[in-house]
Amino acid sequence: MAVFTQITAGSSYVLLLSALFVLGMGMGMTMTPIMSAALATLRDHQIARGSTLMNIIQQAAGSIGTAVMPVVLANQVLANQNATIYGGVIQDAIPADQVPPQVLDAGRSAYADAFGHTYIVSLVLVVLCLVPTSFLPRKPIVSDAPMVATSH
């Protein structure tokens, strides 16, 4: 995610796609172990409620993040006149031929900066989430279920 905090108007699509790929792989490799570690701390009769609660929290947090990040981005864009003008151009609300090229270039850079600042907020939230994850158990999960022998 740190790559996205450094977005510029000239950022390569290959760089952005590579960062998205790594971000997706990282989420895929961490979400299941985190959920398993959190549920491993529960007794058998608590697992159903714990699993439900974890899913509710995950869905609610995702919805809140999806609602908050566009607001942060919109405020960043609206705080810069060039970014606001460029946003109007890319949304076809302002004809591009009526905007001087230097304003378009400045707006493109300001728009990229707005995205970068929004990702800084996201990165800070991710770092803050690392605090509670440091309290998850780190020992291997030991099951009380009997092992079933298999033959090959």
C-alpha cells in the first residue's frame, strides 16, 4: 500500500498493477490465518458466535472504509482548485479545450497528490490495525480431536 502513497501524475500502470497484485496476495495470505488465530482462542461452544461476530465486524469495517475513503479523497480534491478543475474535465463537466494546458497539468498532479494523501490515511489505518493483531496467539493450534490414520 505504501506504493500508492507515492502516486504521481506520471505513475506507470505497470507499477500500479504490480502493487495491486502484491496487495491482493498479501490480503489473501493474511486474512485466513488471522481469522483462524482469532477463532482458535475460543472454546467449542463459542466458535459459532465468534465466527458470526468476526464476519459482522469485517463487513461493517469494510463498509465504513468504503464510505470514508471517498470522502477523504473528495476533500483532498476540493481543497485544490486545479484538482477540482481537472476533476470537472475528466467527468466531462468542463470542456477540456476551455482549460489552459498548464492548469490541466497542475490539476493532474494535484489529483494524483489527492489520491496519494488518501492512501496515506489508509496506510495509517492499516498500521493501527497491526496493534491488536500483535495480541493474537502465536503458538500452534492444538486440536483435541483424535487423529485418523490414513493408508496410502
